[in-house]
Amino acid sequence: MNDHFPVMIPGADSSGELIVTAPFDGKKIATVSCVDSKGVEKALENGHRLFENRDLWLSIPKRLEILDKAATLMEQQADMLATEAAREGGKPLIDSQVEVARAIDGVRLCVETLRTQSGTEIPMRLNASSEGRLAFTRLEPIGLIVAVSAFNHPLNLIVHQVGPAVATGCPVIVKPSMDTPLSCLRFLKILRDAGLPEEWCQVAITEDNNATKLVVDERVRFFSFIGSAKIGWMLRSKLAPGTRCALEHGGAAPAIIASDADLDMALPLLVKGGFYHAGQICVSVQRVFAHNSIARELAERMAKSANALRLGDPTLPETEVGPLIRHREVDRVEEWVNEAVAGGAELLAGGKRISDSMFQCTVLFNPPSEAKVSCLEIFGPVVCIYQYTDIDEAISQANSVPFAFQAAVFTQDINLALRAYKHLNASAVMVNDHTAFRVDWMPFAGLGVSGHGIGGIPYTMRDIQIEKMMVVRSTEL
């Protein structure tokens, strides 16, 4: 399959072509038409015009109909969508199939949320000045949305950004990762086949991969970003006055393993959370703090499990770990691992590149606290295990980095679990589960440099609406 995708901005012309290749072997997958600044301007004009003319707004029944049909079309095309995601992003087919199922469920979740959300009544008749009045609110779309997305969940991330926009009636311009634009383009085609008018959702793939012109425009009312903290915070600093935003960045997720933890239960969860998608997820298990009475056993068993994982072509059903998204990421991970080993870390598994795109699943024991693998987000197939003697020491180590997203604690002691929950710097603490657990209706938020705002489909839908009040004065009230 070697498809071509045209410009998906009504009225815009192609100004170039992006060649999309598979990260595993570099084979050409597809070509995608790009736009220049004129195309970006046309997208902004289209979206702004739709929102400003309220007679053009899509009714709630129409939005429900579109989303319902889109979910059905996605179910019919699920195998193709999973293969596409595996090819362009490198996530193994078995995990890409799960991603597609989540994405379909996410579209249905948009429908459920839209059907059940509502405004509120504001109390009146409480004093002389509020006598004879009734006040209530209802929800309206915030306006034109620009969504910039990441590569690691090429379909589900787009659903999280575009699905709520369609549900709430916001025109949206989405800029997918240049590495993985195809899943986004296929989802947009599904939405259009389901009845969404073309200008309500547009895809802007620019020749220079620069999102700044899209983001800073004063016509944009909400900016949604998933990607690196460096770029996210830079773009936020350039927003026009009044533009709201949500940022989802990365972390260096900690998991604390108490002396009483059930290792038979914990190990497969830690292995999955650490090496899922070659560690390229923002809440991947990265730093494991294990009580010194069980740390060596845990580390050696985890190394054995890491060595047993099947690495290779992500489109094959037997593959468990695929490639990193770019060759330079393999170079970076290799440098970081070598730095940690040179600094005294014990290499228990992996540590070597397999090819230009593949790196072995790696387990490091007691790397130095100042090593990059200990204080920065690895975003690769590397798990670090550290010894501790006291739970407060482990919590302090876990909190020693500027990132704060999801964390985990494994223990049979409810008081220890509650102490970890209270003191860990995290937006969510999993008890006896890995740090990468997520369902799409729960809040999902990075703290500090790890993000801004709250993700999760119902929370995103609330974020991109305003609560508009009406006050009625009547002698009959």
C-alpha cells in the first residue's frame, strides 16, 4: 500500500509533498500534500467564519448522528486502522489494535458525554435584589480550536483532541505529527464520510513543520497541545490574549515497590508499563524504587523478562516491542545508557542497539542520581531500578525531578499506600498497578512542567465550552 493524501483544507492548494516512511525499516508508506502559509490562513479563515456565523453551527442531534456513524465506520475499518498505526508509528500490532478499540470507545464516549452534560441553575430569590429572577446556564462552544498532536498514539490522541471538538460544536484545525499523519487523515475522512462538513475539521500539514502561525492567531480560542515540554511552553507563551490552552507533556514516572509487594503480580505490570511502545509514552514506568530486601530479586527478574520480549517488525502479530520513532532517538538512548553505565549503573539487560531503529529492552540497576536516565524523560525502552531502605526516602527520590504526572506504589499495606498517595508529587497514584494505566474517561494531567489543564474526554469537552448564563426577571417568579 502506497497511498496519497490530498490537502484537507477546503479552498487551499498543495505547496509540496511529505513522504511518510515506516520507522522500522524506512520503507515509503504514503505521500501527503502539504500547505504553505496561504493554506494555513485559509484554514483559519474557514474555521473562524463557521464559528462567527451562528446560523451555521451544527445542531446537537446532527453532531450525535455524525459521531455515532463515525464510530460504526471505525469498527468496520478497525483492522486497516490498526495496521496503519503500527506501520507509521512503530507500535506493535497487538497494541495498535488496542489503541483502535480505545479510539472507537472514545468517539462513543463523546456521544455519551454530550447526551448527559448540562448547565446549572444559579440560586436567586435569596435577598431583595434577586427577587423575581431566575438564572441558569447552558454550555456553548468556545470557538475555533487548534490541536497539535504527537506521534505515539497516532489515532487515539487525535480522537481525544478532535472528538470533543466535533461533539461540542467547535471548528477544529489539527496538526498531526509529521512522523504519523496517516491515522489522523484517515480519521478525518471517516468523520467526513459520517456527514461532518469539510470545514468543521481541517488538517494542516505544513512544509516546515512550524505550528506557530496556527497557534498565535487571534482567531484561535483554544489551543490543545500534546508533545514535548520545550515546544509546548514556548507555544503557550506566544498565544494571543484570551486564547485558552491545554498542554500534555512528558514525565519520568516513578513506581515504589515495598518490601511486602507481590512480585509475581507486580513484575508483568512493570514490564508492560516500562516497555510498552518501546517506552515512548508520557507515563511509561521509568524509575522503580525497590526496598533493598527485594531490589536485587526484582531487578534480575525484570531483566529476564525484558530479555524474553519479542522485538521486531511492528506489523507482525507476534512482535511485542517495535522501533523508536526516529534513528536519532536510538542514538540518544544509547548515549544515555552508556553514560549511566560509565557512572556506575549495573547493566542487567539490553544496553545495545539492534539496528538503526531498534534498541534492546534495557534494565539498569542503581544508576547515578545525576545521570540523564535518572533525571530526564527517557522516552525509550529503558527501566531504572534503585534501592531504598525507608519509604520516605523512596518518596523523596521519586519527587526529586521537576516532572509530575502519574506514579505507582506496590504494597499490601493500606497505610503505606495511603502515605505514598499523600506525599508523592503526582496527579494520579496507582496502587498495585503500573504508572501507564489509563482509561479515556478519567482525568489525565501533568503537573508542573509536565503539563497544563486536564485531559480525558469529558474534561476536554468541558474545557472547550463556556457556561453562558441567562437571567430572567419576571413578576411571576
